[in-house]
Amino acid sequence: MKMLFLATLIIVGCIVAGLFLWRWSDHQADRRIGASLAATQPENPAQFDPEMVADLPEPARRYFSFTIRPGTPLYTVAEIEMVGQFSLGTKESPDYMAMRAHQVLAAPEGFVWRMSARNGPMSVSGSDAAADGMSWTRFWLMGLVPVARISGTDDHRRSAFGRYVAEAVFWTPAALLPGPGVVWEQVNETTARVTVTHEGIQQSVDVTVDAEGRPLTVVFPRWSDANPEKTFKLQPFGGSLTQFRDFDGFRLPTHVEAGNQFGTDAYFPFFIADITGITFPSQLASGR
């Protein structure tokens, strides 16, 4: 019996050690991708001039005039700290978890979002990421049990691309200035549509602004399997933006609520975030 008990302890110990090593490998991958994305920011970017957007549709001009002050260095990469609520449930039973997350956003190159969330004794942590032609979702229960491991599919990469292009509208407007791979068009008097093309993937996002150019809602057709059929298809995704603050020449939302089926009766915001800080990699490198 003693030998059996000892053998069982050794096996369990090996399994736990293997899981810890697996989790550590995920952390290392997150950090590696985050660092590579931060490095895509030019050290001495151009400064914003309203003439850069003079030929855009009027709602798009308003958007840029509100979000970027003239003379602001055009940082296209941001590091974002956030707290809030995150739901893995349904509209009827959201069971929100208290969330804390760190994100490196570098559209169109990619993003990495590292999150931990807790509801009572239950905790979930992990990351969503996309870069270098790949993407992943990796989440762990209680920091030890893998509960979601999705990567390496074209469907997942396309879905991730939609997410971080839309988030660029929130937090890195300089990445959406007109240029190669970025086209703006007018939808109506208050809404402009930006279409971003990168590495064979294309995503359009509609931005609705107020009279000052403040972005109020961001809506786009997202390639997603968040539906009862669990089948990838285009379906509405969107969010509302409030509580704008200045961050080194950018005026950005610090409260975001977003979810699937935006604009329909099925919508509920599974992602509710309050931004606690936004920094730019070039500033960190130079000590500003």
C-alpha cells in the first residue's frame, strides 16, 4: 500500500508540475508577443496635422479632430491597463466576474490581451492574442486547469482581427489614419466606415460620432461562432464608449461596454471595462 500511495503521489506531482510548466510557457508566449508588438512602434513618429484627414468623409474628420490633438506624435501602439467585469454566461444569467487585464494593441499587426477574473472562489485567467499570422485563445481555471485552447485556424484569426481593428478605433486612432490598407467612407451624416486590410484579411468597422466627433458606438460584422449553432458566420458585434480622457494628445474612452449581437434583442455586454492607464511604448523606452 505504501508503494502504491508513493507512486500515486509521484504521478500526481508530475501532472501538477507539467501543468505549471505549461502555464509558464503560456506566460512566456504572451510576454514575447507583447514585446514584439510594442517594438513595431516607430521611435520618432510624425505629428498629427488636420490636413492628413482633410479628404476624409465629414464624420471621419470629426472623429480624428476629437481623438487626436494637432501636433500629437502618432503613436500606433498602446499598452492598456483595465479593470471591470467579464461574463462567460448568458444574457439571462451573465454571472459577471471581476476582471483585471493588460493589453498591447498594435493594429494592424496584432494584439495580446492578458486577463484574470474572479467570482467568489472561482477564477479564470489567460490570454487572447494575434500576431505573425497566428492567433490563440488560452484560458485556465484556477490557474491550473486548461479550459480553452483555440489556435491555428483561419476562422479564429479572422475573428481576432475584427476585434483588434475595432479596438483600434477605441484606443489607437493613429493606426487608422488613411494610408495603405486603410480606407474610410461615409455611411450617413453621423457614421463613417473604416476598412482595414492586412495579410489577406479585411475588416470594416462603423464609427458613429456626435457633433464634436466623440465616438459613441463602434459596430462591425464579426466572424464569430458565438451563437447557438456554434458555427462561424458574420454577426453584429459592437460597443458603446464613454468617459473620455486625455492621454498625451489623444482623447480616448475609459469606459467601454461591448458584446455579441449588438443592436438586437439578444445583445448583452459580456465585456465591461474601465481603463486605468494607457501608455505608449516609445514613451516608456525614452523615459518620458
